[in-house]
Amino acid sequence: MLEAVIVKKLRDYTLDVTLTVQPGEVMVLMGMNGSGKSTTLNIIAGLLEADTATITLNGECLCRTGDDLDLPVEDRRIGYVLQNSAVFPHMSVRDNVAFGLRARHKKRPVITERVALWMDRMHIADLADVKAGNLSGGQKQRVALARALAIEPHLLMMDEPFTALDAESTQTAKDLTRRFVKEMQIPCLVVTHRMADCTEIGDRACVICEGRKEWEGCPDEMPEFAPVCHCA
Amino acid sequence: MKEKLTLSNLVLISVIFGLLLVSALFAGCTQSTTSTPATTAATTVPVTTVATPVAAATTAVPTTVVTTATPAPTYTATEGNLVAYTAASLTGASSSIGPAFTKAYPNHKVAFNLDGTQALKTQVEAGAYADVFISASNSYTNTLKSEGYFVNDSVKTLTTNYIIVILPASNPANIKSLSDLAKPGVKIAMAAGTVPVGSATMTVLNNSAKSTYGEAWKNSTISNVVTYETSEPAVATKVSLGEVDAGFVYQSTAAASASGTYKTIAIPAKDNYLQTYTIGILKGSTNKAIAADFEQFMLSSAGQQILANYGFTAPKTS
Amino acid sequence: MISRRLLPKKYRRNLTYLAAGILIAGVTLYLALPILALFIRISPDMFFETVHDPNVISALWLSLFTTCITLAVVIVVGTPFAYYHCRYSYPGKVVVDTLIDLPLVLPPAVAGVALLVLYGRVGLLGKYFNMFGMPLAFTTLAVIMAQIFVASPFYLRQAKSLFEQLDPAYEQTARTLGASSLRTLTLVTLPMTATGLISGAVMTFGRALGEFGATIMFAGNLPGVTQTMPLAVYVGMQGNINVGLTISILLVIISFTIMIAVRLIQKREAERA
């Protein structure tokens, strides 16, 4: 379970959000561009510093500003998938998926087994030796997902993961995400600005407007004022 | 949108290209026939020719009143403007010679290209334009004469210079005599062998070794040399900066420097090398009359006085 | 002249090709002919004979030795420097930025004077080095110092620009996957910027190999110790022209070899992708 209380003064407004995500639950963060959604994810990941933040994941404290507690990025066991998938183009798909495991110095047989498992689950096993830079957008996103999940993270975060994909790839990615979040029973935070993504993938949703949580609830009950994009 | 290259276009382009290539090669070939064959390093055996200096009296001869163009010195032949390729050791003197010449010959100006004589010689041989050539080495002068660059009759002895050792004012290595130059750890600067003062230095070292100090001294001194500069003033600079303990330069450099810049160690006349400077008019000059005026000025008492002020030794009359 | 619009299309096209042809031929010849002239001016026999001249061999060895060390130092020190300079903001960053560019516009002779005034025997810092028995001026080390001073901006600016332009998403993702800063740098950042870094290194090598003004001012001119190839060319052309020409040709050959080698490497990288 993820519990986060974050306050950070930004250029135009102050970011002030409180989030709670249950294991196996997909929480969708919606809002206009620049409302602070991505900043929130970066703070939870440890890539940005907040003014005050208290973040706990499965009871373990990732960050408590008051006590000067701040776990470095590489120790937080969070899977993070970005909009442009950020697969390492010079490495093969296999090396990409294995990257996190190798970074954590897992034993060789463990790595081989897990990599094969996740490539299989994401339907990219036949691309194992292809250089990741040569893949299509949808394939890259599945590689990024496999890479993030292979390290068996305690939290999965995704920032606009479907925006650059075509309809079919989007559907595949959504299905895979939901399936494994449920299977692994980890909390999942998805940032998007598209209504369709919210209703198809989210269990709960909240609307962030100018750094503050304006509304939280079921995706079907999203109020009309929510500044979201109704395209696709 | 790329257009397709048709055959006729290709033919056209190759013809143009070929014409350009041929004309360029042609131009290159015609140039190379006039240049002299590659010369090997001049191992100078000093040849001193003592010519009779021209009589002192100068008659102020403004030949024609010409309207000169550029005020700044340029290395091109402009009417009334002379280009003088001058050995670098006359750098200090040149700042006085220029205005004095213009005073004596109004409407005439002289621009100096100051560099090691060897560098100037190479430039002239490569086709550079000059009216007058002041050389610090008889050997280079003779080479240029035999190659046909000089108006041979115009080549005269201008002045002479002895070699001297200069030390920084603080004398960091505590050098008191020539023998101290061979002490281990002493840093010496001299000019490269192709520079006239450099080969003169080698002669001085050889003479001193033979007469007084011995071969071991000479070898130790040479191994103490840390840099072979490409012109005489550069040697003086290294010494004045204090970066070396001693340097071999011309007496004129030491004499003309502000008092207290250097300490000096004289070299006995019997071991010393008397460098002879010559002045001559180049065949390619288009200002031969004015060049002759300049040469006459330099050889006159006015010119010789300036050189004496800057520490040069007047040539002996034979 | 007839108005362009009235000319039939064929003539217009030929005119364009003619102009293009002249331009390309002109530029190519301007660059190629002087190099060709070097090779034509000296006979092959004389070249091979002069190559054995001890001055030529010592200048060749000295140049290659010093330039390789310069390149190694610039890469090993400059890469992490450029990386930290880009990724962190610190007070005075703008000044450092300007200083990196300075040696590019500074005349090499001025650089030499500056190095001499600082590190020379009576220099501001040099006098302390001298006291401890480590003179800097007029040594081979001085040659390397001069080369590093004038050539490092080529690599540093290139590295800086590459690291700045690299999408931070890659490094961030690597960090979240558990990679330390060092692992991220070596497995993600450097491979992705490798091609650009290599071209920066090539430019640095070329600039260091050709360095003259700062070298002769700070390191002096002593065969076997500080007389690099450019100095030897200069001195040679004033006395022994064959030596000057031979070393010039050697420099051309070295430069061409490096450029071709780098092109081949880059082509192979592009083909593998």
C-alpha cells in the first residue's frame, strides 16, 4: 500500500497532494498539463525533492522530511514507465529487461529465468535479440513494462504511457498492465489526461488541478468540471 | 525534390571539372619551375667579406614628390614605401631608423619585416616581395646572391656584431664566468643552428673549447641547452623572463637594453665570432631608386649612428 | 540576360548543375590541391630517405606520445567533468561555461605566454614547483600541458552538448531500476553519446597534434624533448626543406588515417543499429 503526503512550492502554485493507493488498485491521476501530476510521480520515485513529504510503501518509509529520512532512488523498488518508454536503444530487448535485475546484482540463473518469464508474458520473446531502438512504439512500451515489472517492484507508476501508441497497442498495454497489477497485488499510479484511459484502466481516480486534489472517486462518477481531454 | 541527372548533364559537369583541374595543375607547374631546388641544412663556414663602407656625406635627395597612399606599413610595393626584410636583431634599431629615414627623405617610408634571417631568406625564395634585404649572415647573403635574388653590386657590409652571454638580472644560477655554463642544472637558451646568431654561437663554443675550456665543457654546456629559439629576440625574451639562466645573443641586444635588465658575460675577442650584416637591393624590387636611397642612408653617418646607439659595432675599414 | 522564366526548363536545369559543379569543384580543389602539392614537391626517394633522419623520427615519436597522453587525460578527466557540469547547477556555473570556451578564441601564443607566466620557473605557481625540484617549463610535460590547454575545449564542449541533449528519461529510468550513478553513466549515458564523444575526441587529437604557438612559448624547442612535429616543420622549412616537407607529409598521412578510421567505426556502428 502506498501512502504519500507531498508539499512542494512550484513556480506558479504550490503542489499539495495526499494519496493512498491499495495493493492491486490502479489509481488514475487526471488533470491538465502542468497541474503537477508528473511532479508528484517524480517525487514519489525520488527523482525530485519535495519541501515536505512523507511517503510510505508497504509500511516501509521511503521519505520523511521531518526526520531527514530519504531513501535514494535506486533503493525504492518502484517500477516507472514513462511516456516515451525510455528503452535503452543500444541494448537488445533481453538486456533491457535484464537491466534492473543486473543492477541489483541478482544471480545469473535468477536473471535468465525472470527475463524469459516477463518477455513471454509481454509477448516480446521473439524480439529478444533485437536492438530496442528498432522496435515500434507499442513494442517499446511492452519492453518498458516488462523491464519495470521484472524487478518485482512494490509500486508501479506510469506517466502518460498510452499517449503515443496506436489503438491496438494501447489496448494490449492496458490489458497487460491491469492483469499483472492484480496478479502481483501492487499499487499502481497512472497519470493521464485522457478520459478513455481513466475509465478503462482505473479502479479509482482523482483530479489534480493547480497542485491540489480537487476530486477523488470512481472513474465512472467523474464530474463534468474535471478538466480532462475527451479525445479517443 | 531531386531531379534526375541525365547523361548530358554529367558530361557537362565532368568537362567543367576537368578544365578546372587542368588549369590548376598548369598554374601549379609553371610556378614550381621558378623555385629553387630543395636545399640541405646550411652548415655555415663563416665567410667574412669586408667591403669598403660608402662615404659618409649624405645629400638629401627627395627624388620626386609622390603622394603616398597608406600610412600603415604594408608588405606591398607602394610608391614611396619600401619593404625592408631585416634580420630580427635590428628590431630595436628599426623603431628609430624608420622615422629618421622619413625625416631625411620626406615622402619615403620604410616598412620592416623582422624575422630570423633564415626565415626571411626562405620567404624571398618562395617569391615574397621585398625591396631591401638586411642579412645577419654572410653565408645566407652569398646564397641569395648566387641564386640571383640580389642586385649583386648593391650588396654592401652594413655593420657587425659580436656574441655575448646575457643572464637575468637576478642571476639565479650564480654564473660568474663562461666555465660556469657547464655546471649541471644550468638552463641555457640559444638560437637554432639555422639562425645566424645560432650558428655563430656554435662557432663561439667551438673556439672557446679549443682555446680555453675543453671539449668536456662544450658538451656539458650544449646539454644544458633547453631550447633552440627561431630568432634572436626570442632568446633574449626567455632570459629577461628569468625562465633560463643564460642566453647567447648579440652584443647589440645587451647594449641597447635598459640598464639593469641583464647581467652580461663577455666573450674574449679571440674566441668570439664577428657577425657581419649586409644590406642589398633585391632584383625584384620595383622601387630601386628609393631602395638605393635607403641603402645610402643606412651606410651614411646618420644610419651608422643609429646602429651605434643600439649597440652595433661599426664595420672595420680594410 | 533573358528573364529566367522565359528560358526553357532544360537550360535552367543545366545552369543549376553548372553552378553547383563549379562550386563543388572549387571548394574541393581549394582543399585538395595544397595537400597534393606537398606530395608532388618531394620525390618518393627523398621522402623515404628523410624519414630516417633522427630529427624526423624524434619529432614523430614525441608528437604521437604527447598527443596520446593529452587525449587520454582529456577524456578521463573531461568526461566526468562535463557530466557533473551538466547534471548539477552550482554557483559560478556560467563562468565555468565561458572558461571552457576561452582557449578556442585565445591565440595560442597568448596561451603559451599565460602558461609560462604561471608555471615558468619564476612563475606565480611555477616557482614552488621549481623549489620542490619539479620544473615545468621546457619539459615534455610542458608540451602536454600546452596541448591540453588549447585542445580540451573541443572535447568538453562536445561532451557538454551531448549530455545536455540526452533525454533525462533514460538516466532517470535507469536509476529507478536500481542502477547506481556510475552504472548509469557507463551502461546508459556513455554508449548513447559514444559517437558524438568520439568525434569530439578526434577533433581534440587533431588540435593537439598541430599545436605550435603555445608549445614553442612554454615548452621551448629542443629536439627529442619538446620539438613536436609542427615545430620541426617550422624549423625545417627555414633550413632543411626536405625535413619540413617530409614531416608535413607524415602529418597529413596521420590525420587522414585517423579520420578514415573514425568514419569506418561510425559506419559500422550505424550499420549494426
